Amino acid sequence: MFGDKLVQEIPHLRRFARSLTRDKDDADDLLKATLERALAKKHMLRKPGSLRSWLFRIMYNTHINTRQKASAREVPMDFLEDSPLAVSAIANQEQQMEVNDILAALYQ
């Protein structure tokens, strides 16, 4: 019963996932996560008639949580530029060739 109704909603969920992610693979991952969560939490569905809106809410919240986790892992670039540990130097090809010659001589 619940599974049959859930299967009927998959095309709608897939379209919504594509609109949120703008990527086919990410949309498939989001759809899978939504279906898993819906199956695990089916006891929380109050009205059987509101299945689609309940599923859309699960998908939207899952999408937001995933984006927040991804952005929390990113290091802001301005942090790296202001860091005293950030060292930038232009590579000198002549020095690199000298180092390569020395290393080659050592390994012969």
C-alpha cells in the first residue's frame, strides 16, 4: 500500500530533484536519499492524502542539509590568502632544472 503510493510519486520526485540540483546524478542521489528517509519515517505521515507534499518536504530538507554540509567543508579562499602560512612564489624553471640534474647525479 504505502510502497505502491510511493512508487507512483517517483516521477514527480525525480523532476523536483532535478529542479533543485540541476544535475542528473545529484538528482538521483537526492531521490534515493528521499525514498530511504520516507521508508524509514513512514510512521510519521499523518494524512495519507498529503503524501506528495510530505515527500517534497523531505526532499527539500535533505537537499538543504546536504548543501550546508558541503559548504561547511569548504575552506574560504580569503582565509588562505591572509594566512601567514600561505607562501606563494613564482616557480623558477632554471632552479628546478638544476635540482633535477643534482638528483639525477645522486641516483647514478
